[in-house]
Amino acid sequence: MVLHDDYTQLRMTVNRHSSLPLHQQLYEILRHKILQGEWEVGEMIPTEPELMQQHNLSRITVRRGLNRLANEGLIYRQQGRGSFVAEQTLEQGLTRIISFTEDMNQRGMVPRTEVLFSDLVPSPEDVAERLGLEPGAEMARLERLRLANDEPMSIEESYLVHSYCPGVLEDNYAVNALREALEAKHGIRILRARQIIRAVRASTRQARLLTVPARSPLLFIERVSYSQQNLPVEFLRIYYRGDRYSLYNELNG
């Protein structure tokens, strides 16, 4: 985020002669301190009365600034206690297909995978429809829990058209990359995908696996991936922890 030019003069204090609203100035001051690591994750930031006194602001102005920080996931608030620095979310772009392992390696985090399910199954009706198959067609179903630095991040559920990649589940996908196996052993390169994104509530099982409270918000992606022959080869569901992931995209006017 690029801050307003007036912020170079504001630094760590509110400027009442600035064109920026006071709550915006407070938000940017606190945001800067959080991103610069002045407070550690889980540490309490100054209370509302302290911020009111430090910056000579009204309570409603302070709350507006804090609410914006909370809405962006930079802080979390506990009634009767105060506001605390939240663990920052991982941004993921929407412009190219990237594997979880590649993504975490680029961030300097250690990826790990646990295989939750791996077997051949008849295609559910909704999956068959998305892949242009008859219901009940043989699918390779692979479900994995994805972790970074041993913290659960997401659950991935893949359905692969088994006739295109017979024996695909013989690999150990706790250590091997599915996309690499598809290309190396089955000649399938994933060149494009279509996906939808929406918010869902974590089921009891998902909450347990992701170590979040039941009914916590999750980012949910449904994706159909296409091969170099433009054939739909995989239907993928991904459930991301809402407190650890955000998705972004660049738009041109």
C-alpha cells in the first residue's frame, strides 16, 4: 500500500493541518509501527484511552482507526482487554498457478504435507459435471493437509481423471509434487485453470485439521485445471485458513 504524501510529514504524530482525516492518520501511524515490527505478534498495542491521550483524539476517531486495522487483519481485539498484533496473512496472487511448495519456499518457509486420503473413487455427480464425465467415472482422489513451518495452512482435495493418469496414486505425495508427477510420468502439463472463490465456514473436521475454532471463516477455492490438450484433468477444492491467507489481483483501468 502506498501511503498518502502527507504521511512523510506525519511520521509518528497526528498533523491537524493535514488533508488526511484524523482516523486515517492514526491508522497509518499504527500500521507503520506494526509492519516495522515495533510490536511483536500477540503483543498488546496502546489502549484506546492511551491513544486518545497520546494523539489528542476523540474515542470515536481512535475506534475508527482501530476498526480499520482489525478489518485488514493487522490486529485482533478482545473485549475488556484491548487490541493485539495479529499474525500477518499470506498473500497469494490470482494471476498464475503456483504450487503450495513453491509458494512457501519463495516465502522462506518450510513446507510440509500430510496425506489424509489417497484412493480410487467413483466420481461424485458435481465433480463429473465440472470435468465433463459421466457420474461414477473412476477418479483418483487425493486429500492433503498443507503446513508451513509446521502450522496448518490449507486442505487440498484433488479429483483426477484416472484414465488420463493411470497409477497416479502410486507416488508418495507427502514428499512428491503432484504436478511434477503428472508431467514426468503421464505427460500432462497444467497450462490453465478456471476457479471460483468464496467464503465458507469451517466444518468440525476442517477446524480440527487447521487448528481453528469450528465455523471459522475459510477462503474456499474450486478449480478446474486443463492440460496442454485443453482437457479438464483435475477438479480441486482448497480450504485456506481465513486468518492466514489473503488473495490479491492487479487490475488495469
